[in-house]
Amino acid sequence: MEQNIIQRWEAKVSTKLKNTTKQQAWPLIKDFFNLHKRFPNLATCYGIHGSNGEVGCIRYCAGFSLPSDGSQEVSWSKERLVAVDDVDLSIKYEIVECNIGFEYYESTMRVVDGDGDGDGDGGCGVEWFFGVDPVEGLEFEDLVSKYGVGLQVMGQKMEEEIASSLPSNEM
């Protein structure tokens, strides 16, 4: 009897926020219903169940760069927050329904110390881990690249948002 075992795609991408502390970045990562404010090409994101940032809440995201499953519809997903760790500064979520071909998808975003690279300039980092079953029509490397570029832009938008919220003498 022949068995096909599909190897899950897993990757981590990260970005550094040189002018942002972990305490400043964490509320933005935890703001589960407002990803569209920071993530490139995401047209909309809003809560459809529960309270923002609480385990079990579900968000609807639409209009991102991954193509839909062959129809001309806008790409969309419904994502459930499955864990929030205010000590580890991480959230974990999963896709519960989508039209982008993900049968299984789980992701963790974490805010980490920025001095992990030893350059001594402080700040913080954001790490994004994801696991997904292979998707027909997508290459693993392309998916990792999309996440990496997306997180870089997200990091820039986070720094801009934080800088604009500070009194001018703190910049």
C-alpha cells in the first residue's frame, strides 16, 4: 500500500524595528482586527466574531496579493485567534475558511528583542512563523518571499504609526 505523505511548508520571516520598543510594537501586533492598517495590499480586515485581541475572535481579511482559487473573486480568509501570550508577546492564529487554496494554515507572530543581531542599537524585532500545506500553483520560495516583503513593509508602517503618535519632543 502506497502512502503519500505531504510535507507541510514551514518558514519564519523577520524584520527589525530600530526605533520601536517591544512595548510599543506589541499592541499593534495584538490588534488582530486591524491588520489592514499595517499590512500591504490588504484592502480590508475586520472582526466578525468576538472581541478584538481575545482568544477565539475571528477576523475577515480580503484583497491581499495571494490569488483566489481560480475564480475572479477577491481573495479572502477568515482567521481565528487561538492564543495570545502577553509575556512572550506573541499571537497564534489559524485560517478557518478561505478562497486562496490553504487547506491548513497556522501562524505565530512574536515581538522580540532587537539586539539579537548584536549590533547594540536596540529597538525590537517582529518574527512571523507560518505552516501551510502545499498549495497548488504556488512555490514555497515565492510564498516565503511574499511574507518577508509583507512583514518588512508592515514593520515600516508600524514605525511610522508609532512615530506619529509620539509628542514631537520624543522623536
